[in-house]
Amino acid sequence: MITISLSPPKVGRNFSTVSFASTLYLCPILDLLLVEVPEQWRAELRLGLQEALVNAAKHGNNLDPSKIVIVRFFLADDHYWWAISDEGSGFAPPYHHHTEPTHLLPPEESESGRGLCILHKIFDQVHWNASGTELRLGKKNQRFRLPLVS
């Protein structure tokens, strides 16, 4: 089941909330989360959001259908924001400024770290809360840069 909450028109802020039971069937959810995004950015952001939602449902909630993933979408000025929360035990992201996250993982886990690289390549802002159960992604609407994925 998917639950959608939209901001009331009189509030003056553009935000919405989507929540869903842990699943990897994400097509309708991604479609909802990208409605406000310009067409030329949708493929790139869809890839990044899909990676983040898979991580929340699979690694955070262990695909437990009794646990939900909540996504809050904000549009502020020329910045798009997504806050993705799960009900898992948390995630401690590796520290990296200019290193690839897969280099910090043991060889048997480096395949999983690829998603972190994708997030950092696509989004301008990638931040987890202190408990590692919420990921905040930000993307500035850059009208003059070509998308990474088209």
C-alpha cells in the first residue's frame, strides 16, 4: 500500500510525503517522487532515488512488509530535497570526501558500496541523520549542466 500526503495550498510550501511497505516494486513510487522534476533530470534522479529506496527497503527494513519507508519531498527555491526514512537499526556511512566508498569496504562487500558512489555522483547533498535511519538527498536545478544520465 502507498500513502500520499500533499501540502495544503495555503501553506505556500511545496512538499509531499509518500510512505510504503518495504518492497522493491518502486516504479509507481519513483513516478510520484519525480512529478515536479523537469523532464531532462528525471532519468538521472530516478537512478539515484531508486538506489536510495532499495537501500532503505532492503538493507534498512530487510524487506519486512510490516516496516515502512517514508519519503518526504521538498521543493525550495531551485533545490529539490528528498528525505528517506526507514525503520531499520541504522547505517554508519563510511567517511569519504574524495575517495570512492567502495575502496573503504572489504572486497566481499564492495559491490554493495557502489550505491553510495551513485548517490554522491547524482546528488549535490547526501547526508544521513545521527542514527543512520534517514537519508537526505538534495539536487540543485542547474539549468546549464547536462544530466549524467539521459
